[in-house]
Amino acid sequence: MSAAEAEAIARQVGLPLEEFLARCTRWLEDGALSLVEKPNLECVFWDREQGCTIYPVRPKQCRTWPFWRANLASPAHWTRASVACPGMDRGPLHEAGAIAELVADDGTSGAIL
């Protein structure tokens, strides 16, 4: 996530930026900043009853899901991602051009898993 996104989320959850960074983020191997996950790999801000608890300020990576480069690399990649995501393959259809714009700047490192 970007510095601006981190600041917005810290404000949303009522934490000073430094405390938010220490408690709710981690550095990825590629040098990117990411939200931490719970032991079950869900986002720290995901609640099964409420959904995303920071939805208005969620990072770009979350706003562009499921249209990530990694998910669109092949039908198998898409299927693997959709198994764990209750919203995939259930929403409205999107124009190919709109998807291409999201993929070009999806907020992820671009690594194909």
C-alpha cells in the first residue's frame, strides 16, 4: 500500500501512523508495504459478519480485486483465487477495457503465483 493509503487507514482506525504501521502492516520481500493477515490468512481488517471494516479507505490492491495480474494469468489462476473468495464469479460482468485498466495498475507487485 502507498504512504497515503497507510495514513488514511490509520486515521480510519483511530491509531497514530507509527502505531498503525507497527501493529497492522508488514514489509514484503519486494519492499512493498502490506497489511498483515490473521493466522487464517484473512486481512486483519476483514470481519466475517461485517466484511471489510476499512472499506471506504481500503488500499488499491483491495479495490482492484479480483482483477490482479496473478489472477488473470490463466483460467487455473482465476479458479484458484475464486475458490476462497465468495464474491468472485457472482457480480456484474465488466468490460474488457475496464479490466485491462485495473490490471495495469492493480496495486500488487505483479508476481504470478
